[in-house]
Amino acid sequence: MPAGLGGAGWLAIVFETVMGTYLDPTTVGTVWVPILDESLTYNEDKYYSPQIRQSSIVMEQKQSYYHVAGDVRLEVDPTFLPYFLYCSRHTPDKAGDGTPYVYNFTPSDDAAAQIVAGSSGQKTASITIVRNDVGFGYAGCVLGGYTFAVEDGILICTMNVLGLSEETPADLGSPAWVAPNILGADSHSIYTDTAGVAPAFAGAVETNFNGFEFAVDFNAEAQNRIRADREASYISYGETVPTLTTELDFESKTEYDNFKNSAKKAVRFQSIGDGLAWGATQDAIRIDMFNMSYDEYSVNLGGMSDLVMAGVTMRALGIAAGVPYRITVKNTTDIAGAS
Amino acid sequence: MYKVTFRHPAFPYGKQFGLTGIGAVENGKSILIDEDAARRFKAMFGKTLDEFFEGHGHVQVEIQKGGGH
């Protein structure tokens, strides 16, 4: 086979019916998701026998436990985003009739990845990646964390994927692509409000955010248990750590004082693709962070010609009778309807 | 002549897809592939349309009367 280009590759994802049982991309419900790059790899700690036998060089190596890990980076497209968020440490909720569907994802406290039936249950996925016409199948895939960031005006998501096993697809089928639907610079707005379980975010749009990065780390790990195979037994979750990182024009000391006083606030990021109001849009994502605390707020004079900016990291906290954060996606894709 | 039907349960009826080897198809609808296009398909992919899409969860290929391969 001749050399291949990355651009000819593709990624497909489909929800599994049994966690870790690989489904190839001919499976009904498969979607082909445009990506920017991926780094999924087979990770094995091979065993090198340290036998002492008159040799200073290891003489035997055996296979050991393994799992799948890596990142998938993509331009956020509301059409496909829920497929990944279903496969993460969230409690999903699906509403609407398709004009649009409204998917809400709030953090859960589950200790491990699992499949729960119905549109309000977590899933695991089989992900197929084709590199130079060669198929790699990854089973039992979930997100160990993710980052949403505005880069060059485009909302980009980097998904940290963990999987149980790698398989060779029996059939690669034939991809079917929909038109790209990415969220550009004129889509995004940021609002702030007082922390609470249901802030209205009724104030004016914030205009001094220079960058936006919302990261969630589930502290996930592949767990290997003694069984008659080598693949991971399950994916465990630890503490969930959601953070928001940005840079603000430094215009007053108010937020600096909030940082020192540990005052909490709510932040909303929303991105609408079709230019309609939130209530009417069929193509949007909203990230609500209900109880944010400043973790860092640094303001300095960087140089004679540098703007005076505040480097900010905030952390989403839990809140009584509420949720720390919620991701809402609106689209016309009937995801998980039959699961 | 081949009749190719694309059906994906997650997407609205009529949503347009670009199906590899075929081109534009609309969800839930069928397109007809004439003998010349079918020959080009086989030359490109090494299989006839029905062989290529056999087992594909979203694509159904029917050979129309008077057609074949």
C-alpha cells in the first residue's frame, strides 16, 4: 500500500450495547465525525523478565495489561457533540421533538464508566479510526476529560479518550458525511451573574474575555483486573475538576477583590450557529457554570507596550440543591433515541 | 440500474449526506445509479455496488429490473 495522508482518514463512533464489545462502523447508528487530529494509542506496560541467568541483558518479554488512550480534537459541531458527552461522567437528559432536540449534561458521581439504557443514561462507544485505509477499532471508549476552547475564533473541543481494548474491524463500511457545521467567532457570547442554582444571566454580554477554556478532568484511569485476557476491565473515575481559564482586560479591582475574598459567581458561555435567539436555535451549545471561585487572578505590568490583563483561572464548585455546571446542546440529531 | 437508499435513524428525513463512492444522498430517500456509473464504481472500488454495501447498516442497494452487473 502506498503512503497515505491524514486527510484521507476518518473517525466513526457508535454507542455500544455491551460495554467493551466492539461494533464496527457498519452498525446502524454509526456516525462519521469530522476531526482535526487524534492520538489514540494502544498502551501496554510490557513485561521484561529480570531473571538472573548469567546475562546482563533481558532475555524474555511477555505481553501485559493494556488499555487505549489518547486525544481526539475537533471543531465543535452540535450535530455530533452529544455522542461524546453521552460517553462521559455525566447524567444526560434529552428533551424536545427534533425541532430541536435539547441535550443536557450535568456531572455525575459514578465511580466507573457504564452503559445505562435509554436517552438519560451514560453510554460507552466503539470508535473506529481509519489511517491510510487501515482500520483500528477501539472498544469501551469514554472520556476521561475534555476541554472546550475558543481558538482563532472557532470553538474547539479536545476529548481525552480512554478505551478498554483495541480490535480489528471486520468491515469498515462506507462513511457518510453531513455538511460541516462549526461555530465561528460571531457565534460566541459570555455572560456572568451571581452564583446560584439558576442564575438568569440577564445582564449585558461580557466584552472583556480574551480567550475561553473550559476544562473538565474526571481523573479517569483504566483499571486492569486479573482475568484471562489483557484488556482493561473498566474505566474508573476520581475527583471531577472543572476549571475555566481566560484572560481579562483589567479595568477595575472588583474581580481582584472577589478573588481575594473567595466571592463566587456564575459564568455562561454560549455559542449559537444559526444566528437565532437561544429559544429558537436548533444549532447551539451552552456551558453554564453555576458556582465559580477564582483560583488564580494575576495582574502585572508585562511590558511597556503590553495591555494590562488579568490572568484568571476559576474552578467550578458544587452547590447545594444545584449542579456545578451544565452543558446544553441543541440540534436536530436524534441521539440515543433507540438505546 | 441500481437503487441506492440511505437511511440513518439519528438524522431528519431529507438531511443531505455525502456517501463515499456515491455522492449526495438524502436521508430516507433513494437515488438511481445507471450502468455507466455502476461500472465506474466497480472500477474504482473493485466491487459492485451491492457487494460494496453488503452489510452496511445505513445503505440498501437493490438491483432494478433490466439492470444487473
